Amino acid sequence: MKNSLTIIIPAHNEQEILESTILNILKNLKLKDYTILICNDHSTDGTLTIAKMLSKKYRKVKYLSNLNKPGFGNVLMIGFLSSKSELVIPMMADLCDDPKTIPLMIQKINQGYDIICGSRYIKGGKKIQENVLKDFFSRIIGTLCHILIGINTLDITNAFKMYKKEIFKNIQIENKDFSISMEIPLKAYFKGYKISEVPTTWTTRKLGKSKFAVSKMGPSYFKLFIQALNHKLF
């Protein structure tokens, strides 16, 4: 059971690229004990049909549907809590995350850390064809949290993080959107959990439409930063 892993794939209307993402993981992830859990989030296209087909075709692939309110945070937590593994990690359905990073994360976990962030902003990490505004936003938030709060990553906004599942017993998650990726490590940090990072390569999606918009999500991230800063100072 040690180092057993569930890869959570939140999927909302990802019929164009979901199969390619799953095949990419199966091809490039050289681990024995892992499961890919596709979490369908109220898709209105053929995403669920594809998820069912993949689960029948590949032993390591499972699926479930979000029966609660739609939203990235909701579907991610359902996936986390439904998993039976020691470790959990979200990977986007759009082929942006590199499965070859996962063994490096497990190595770090085995050094005594609780959360490992895939970092695009340290030596060895990079982005391929990123939107300039999104890049600037994530760098600023990551740098502020690292310098002013002391969290041990420069890329806190990246959803590609490995967690020991046990931490979810001790932190209360409130956000239902993409900012959950920042909320979890911040709350875990103040609970005394150890955080580290490894370099990863992030590639912008080639098919489908991105669900993330800086104009919409920016206030949620800055609100979390201000709350964390207040906690740190007072």
C-alpha cells in the first residue's frame, strides 16, 4: 500500500482530448501501484461515454460522476475523498501536466514531505506556449506566498500537486473553484505539514477550451493570499 497513488482527472466537456491524456499517462508513467480516476463534472458532451470506454479497456482507469454542484473544487474533493490510496494528485484533462514528474514527487514524499508541488518556476521547470497574463499572475502570487508567507514553493497556483491523503482529515476546504489549488497547501502549511517542490514542464492545451480566466479567478487567489498573510502576521 505504501506509495499507492490515485491520479484525479477532473473533466468537464473534454471529449476532444480526454483519451489522449489518459493514453499519455499510461505510456509515460512507469509505476506499478496507481489508479487513474476520471471525475466527470456535469459534462454535456461525450466525456462520460469516453470515460466509461476507457475504464472498460484499461484496468488502471476508473471513473465517477460529480453528483453535487458543478465546479473544479467540488469535483476535485470528490475524487480525493473517493480514492483509497495513500497519495493523490490531480492532473488536468488537457494534456498540460507531465506524468514523468510524478516519480520525482514520490521521491520527495519519501523524504518526509506531505505536499509536493510541480513547479514551473524553478531550475528545470518550464512552460510551453503559456498566455502572458496567466504567466505573470501565477508568478506574482507564487513569489508573494514564498517570500511573505514562507511557503516552500514558487508555484502555489499550479494544480499539479501530490498530496498525502491524510491531510484532508485535518483541513477544511471551502473554495469550489480553481483557487482550491492554492487553498489546500496554504491551510496545510499553517497546520504544520511539510511542503516542497520539484520541477515540471507545463504545456498549454492544443484542443478544447481552457476553463480558467484570470479576470474571473484573480480575486479568489488574492483573497486567499491576504487571509494567509494576516494569519502569518497576526
